[in-house]
Amino acid sequence: MTIVTQFLNHHHDIKIFDEIDLIQVNRGPVSGTLAAFLLERGVYEAYRRYAGETNDPAVALQAIMSDIARPCTIWGEKNPRYAAQLETLRRTFPGAVVLFVLRDPREVINSSLLHRDSPSRSDTDFWIKDTVTEAMELTQSCLEPLLAGAAEVVVLRYEAFAAHPQATLDAALGGWDLSFSDSAASLAHPAPETAGDHQFFRDGEPLPWKVANLSPLRRAPAHRARIDADDPAWFRVEALARRFGYN
């Protein structure tokens, strides 16, 4: 998701932020990450004033975000938690395009286990799991919209994107008159903007699971040996992967 976000941000008219919790506007007065994001940019009071005038916090937030994103006219957020909140997302931002990045569940689960013993791990790293079963349950819950056949979700397969980023994005988003350049694949991309201590860094140090995201895109994603390969839960993972066409 991070690499796709960085590639999208290479487009001259797109600005995607990293996990600022825009959907939180649907839960009353904004707080936490979203409030910190607005405060850092000096627009928190303007948002509150506009939200009071319109009596519609989501509309007010959209206006403020459009100002923040200028000169780009398309803005959004990368947030893995939204996979389980699509209904709320649709109610809050009915005009949004939901781009669902699908990756081989076996690779996702391996990634969830890879950094379980890292000293950089904290409680906020909800996606890092200790067992194959825990990682499987999280992955399956995130895939639920696709398993349920959720409408109006644009699915982008990460493996196809890594091999042919321009063609894959053009096919996924061409319906909105968006086209992309293949030149971005060879570039090292900066971290997308967020609030506070960046998602890429903690206490001033780059997070071990984000270091590779600051390098050029690898056209052939590396495959790692399975962690806890003798865990029988991997049979369930294999079945899930096959449901999505991964053999």
C-alpha cells in the first residue's frame, strides 16, 4: 500500500496522505491523528468554524483538505484500517474512489510475522502479529469486502503493479481520466505526509519495515521463506490465496 501511495503521489494532480484518519470526522469532534494533522497545518480552527457553519463536518473537512492539497485537485489517504470500514467511508465521503491493493495473502501474512521480535515494535503496529493464525484472521478480515463482492471497489493487484506500474494504474483508474508515467518506477520516493512522528520513523530512526519503501520499486517482489512453516494454519492461508487466484 505504501509503495502504491508513493507512486500515486508522483502524479502531478494527486496528493495522498499517510494514515491521518480522515474517517474520524464521522465520529464527532475530531481528535487524535486528524486533529494533530489539522493543527500542524494551522487550519484546525478554520475547520471547526466551517463545520459549525455548514453543520456538516465531512463537507467542511473536504473543503479544508482541498486547500491543503493544492495545487493538486485529487487527494486522499492511505489507511489499511479502512478495509473494515468501507460502509462508513462511503457514508462520509460518498464520492470517494476506493482503491483496494490486493497482494498474495501468503506474502501479507509473512510480512505480518517478519518483525514480531523487532525492538521498534509498539502497540500501534496493529498489523504485526505473533502467530500465523493471528495474521490469518487479520488478513481475512481485511479481505472481507472482496469476499463479499463489495461494489465500487477498484482492485489493484500488487504483483501486477510491481511488474507494470503504469499499465496497471492506467487500467485501474483510467475510468476517472487518470493516466500515469512509467518513469516513477525507477525513482526513490519520499515518505507521504502524515501527522506528528512520521509513520516511516520512530524516535528519529527509520522503522525496519519501512526502509525498503524509500527505495525504487522492485519490478519482481522478493519472496521470503515462510515463517513458522510447520504451522498447520498455513493450510488455511493457502486456501485463502487460491480464492483470489494465487497458485
